[in-house]
Amino acid sequence: MVTSNNSNTEKSAYFEQLQNKLRDRWQSIDLFEQDDRDILVIPSLSLDQRQLKKIDGYLHYEERLLFSLIRLRNPYTRLIYVTSQPLAPAIIDYYLQLLPGIPFSHARDRLLLFAAHDASLKPLSQKILERPRLIERIRKAMRPQKSYMVCFNSTELEQELSLQLNIPLLACSPDLLYWGSKSGSRDIFAEAQIPHPDGTKSAWDEQEVVEAAVDLWERNPNLQRMVIKLNEGFSGEGNALLDLRPLQDQHTRQGRLQAIRDRLPHLGFQSESETWEAFSSRIPDLGAIVEVFIEGEEKRSPSVQGYLTPDGEVHILSTHDQILGGPNGQIYLGCRFPADAAYRLRLQEMGIKVGQILASKGALERYGVDFIAVRRPEKQNQWDIQAIEINLRKGGTTHPFMALKLLTNGQSDPSTGLLYSQQGKPKYYIASDNLQKPQYQGLLPSDLMEIITCHRLHFDSSTMTGTVFHLMGALSEFGKLGLTSVGNSLSEAEEIRDRVEAVLDRETDAIASTNPSLPITWLGHDG
């Protein structure tokens, strides 16, 4: 095993050796589903923490990978799950009771939970690395020759943890992170010859951003709006909208430079608390691009999710129509599966092209590609599709799709882009991370369990319909809940989701009526 004194080159070489073990053991996309393996789950959001802090209950997003517990349906799998703070027992019990045909006690015996007991603004992986005794306890819990590690996203922190534990990481090497940045995504789209908005290379300070914005404006003189994007963002929080319409009287380059510079403090930020001073302070560390904002009367935000095997194969997992909100419709709130049939197969085709290039560069595990689709009446109402960005990590569409696949033991059909249950029925869902209302505050996970049990809102394995809940740890403090509502059609999935919300509203309104001081107005909804 390497030590912290080794050079970065030696670390990278040894990390590659560990990852090569995955190629030796690889069987299928189902991740050793029939094998006797130990899976270490590190749900660290190793992203810019200042951006994450803007998201209510961001710490509880570590719970989104709890769908991994469904892997305990394999009686030979052992799973180790680490979090910043201990998980409520009711949350763990909820996931284990979803397992079809597996006694609860048998699954629980094969699950080991660790917590860093640290709610500070640091990535979970960093918290673990700062606790050598915790690392040692994790190491002792695993069988080294039968273990591998999975994570939300892979950075040098996850690489270091993989090295210290001496187990392979089933994720992209940190050396390849550029290809998941906003700038790197644009390079991939150009290489794959996939349509994407006009934009710029990375800028590293305010002056470079202003120069890049004017260059883009001069290439597109009729442009109405453009987006300034930090190279690393999460859920759209790293985007700021620049409206050019009030600046149309500027016709010289010098005038445009000054007008845009003056406009920067008044950008359309996705968070009410964001300022240009705070936003721009991240540019020297992360870099930023400037990109055309795509206009359109009818506009959607579809995505495709793919998988890169250790053997270099590319698999398309799913397509979604994302549900976006926020001041300018750039904040991820949820998704519908699958994407509209009008462009679903085109998304898959473009996803494969991107995946093939990523695989040729050595990328591994999940990737996602986000698009903007605009219906063009002048082109017989065809959908114009532009690629926006690549995510070299798990994302907001990962946990609902994997939960559906594992719960139904379903199989995807690339010719239709649908997932079929074992009974041959296509399955649909609506998922959200943002069912949030102030009257939900104070609900404990055990309260939620009582409500969904009494009203039969839970997922029914006999009909393969119902709702799977997540982010339950954020409910009491933030009034925020995640859910995936599964149906045999999108309309049925929507009805199931609406019923969940209606029941929660009735239950909490009844309590609020006895406590007039409790606010009951909306905070957010995923549309």
C-alpha cells in the first residue's frame, strides 16, 4: 500500500492497479450481483461546498445512495455505508423492508453503518480521512480481496481513501475530472459532433469573463441572454443569467465591455442569497464559461444516463425529462422517466457517442448528459436538441432509476427506451428531491412511516406501483422530502405522487390547525 509521502505519479499508478482489479472481476452491469462481495458506499458530495451550502438539507443528500441497500437482496452481499451523521434507525428499516424475499434480520446482519459524527461544511470523504481510527474500523470490517468502493463523485479525496483502504474504487479517476466540467463537456460535444450552444473556453477572473461575454455577444449580435457557469456546479446552483436586452444600445466593443462589467452585480442568480462578490470569488479556483442561453416558447430539459464498464463498454441506462425550477428555470427539482418518445431514442444515440469518447479516455462508471430541447414550429414542430453538460458522477436521476430497476428486477429495452418489469409491463415514474413545505417541518421519520403505512402510500411489490421515499432525514428540520412515484403510465405515476402530497398536506394541516403559530404556506414544489 502507498503512503502519503509518495508522489502523485506513484499514487496514480497504484490507483490504476487497484482499478484494474475491477476489470479482472467484472461480470455484468449489475455490479457482481451474484458474487460474494463487500461494497463500501461513500456517499460524499465532494463538490464545491459553498455551492452546496445553498441547498436546504444538503447534508442529507448522503441518503440518496441508500438505494444501494437494495443490493442486500443478494444473500452473499455485505454492505458498509458511511455518513457524516448517524442515520435514524427508521430510515434503515424502511429500505431493508423493501427487499423482496429476504428476511429482514438476514439483510440487517450483512449491513454495517459508520458515521463520522461531523456536520461541518466538508465533504464526507475528507471527514473520514481526518479520522484514522474510523478508517481502521472500516478496513477491519471488509474482506480486502472481495471488496470495492462506490461513491457519489470521484475526486482526489475518494482516490486517497481507496488507496488507504487498499480496495478498488468503482468510479472515474480524478485525473479525468476535466471531462465532467462545463468546459470539458463542450470539448467532448465538439469531438462527438453533437449540437451544443455557442460558448467560450474557461475564464479565470472577472476581466476574462467580461471579455468572453463580449466575444460571445459579437458572434451572436441578436443574442438576448447568456449564462455564466462555474465549471463545477451542483443542481444548477453554479449558473447566473446575464440579460443583454437592457444593453442593446451599446454598439462598440468598449461600450459593451463596460456595460457588461456594470451589469455583473445584477445577474440572475439561482439563489436569493447569492451575490456577484461571492459568485466571482469561486472563479479563480473553478473557472467559468459563458454560454448562449437557448430561448424558446416550449422548452424542456431532457437527460440521458449511461454506464461505462471496466471493460470499456458503453450502456445506456435511462432517459429523463428533468423538472427544473428556480428564478430562471435552472435548478434541478426532479425528473420524469422515461423522456418523451419524440426524442428519447435521439438522446440515447447522442449518449452513446459521448460515452464512447469518455470510455476512450479511460472514464468509468456512471455519466449523465443534460440537454435543452426546444419545439420549433417553423420546422414542423420538430424538437431542436442541444447538449448542455456532462456529469461524470451519479446525479439526481441515478437513485430513482436504480431504485426502480432493483425493486422490479426490470430490464431496459434499448429499442424503445423503456424499462419492463418481470411481468413485461413498462414502468414509469415521477421523482423529486424537493417536496418541501414549512408545515412538514417537525415530522420525524417515524411519523412519516406511520402516515405512509396508514394510507398505504408505500411501494407495493405485488403491483410494482407506489412511492419510494428518500431524504427522510431532511424532513424534520427543513420540511423537505424526496420521493419516487412509480406507475404503469406517467399519468398513473403523477396521480400516485399527487396523492402522497395531498395526504401529507392533510396530516400536517390537521396538526397546524391546533398550532396557529405554525406557517402553512408553500416553500417549493417540483411542478
